[in-house]
Amino acid sequence: MDEAGIASLRSSVRESLKIILDPELGENIVDLGLIYGLDVAANGNVRVTMTTTTKACPATGFLQEAVKLHISGVPGVSAVQVDLTYEPQWSPKLIMGEARTFFTSR
């Protein structure tokens, strides 16, 4: 896969992640800033580095599985690895897009 193909696959993977909503906050995990890294290799392997709003988040397992499931369904993806981190710690300052407008207007 050439650079344009990788960029296209990366974009498709990112869009697939926007379907996943945090069950407590009701916003997608991309706009909430829960995705810290998204690496796509030429062979279709995808590695996501993500966090949750807190270490004790009861939805951690659900979110990790949802990420794997949604990315696996993107054409061109051959394997998915999800790494969970709490460095840096998530904060509302990481929220972007329409979600930011919603949360900062409260």
C-alpha cells in the first residue's frame, strides 16, 4: 500500500471510531479526545493508543472491544491492536469538535 492508500485507510479507520459513543458522556470517542494515537501500516495493521476518562471507568472493556470491532470492519484492515494508556491523564481540555461546544457551554 502506498502513502495515499495508507492515508485513505487511516481516514476510514478514524471515521469508524466516530461511531463509538462513550456510554456515560454520549459523545464519540474521537471528539472526546480518548484516541491518543492511530498508526496504520502499509500491510493494513492498525494500532490504536487510547485512554478512558478515568482509570476506574466501568466502560473500559466495552470501549476497547468496540474499537477492535469497528476497525476490523474497515476494508483494508488486516489486524488491530489496541493499547490502553493513562499517560497523559484524560481531561475535558482534550475534547474537540461539536462535543467541545456542548461541554464548554454547560
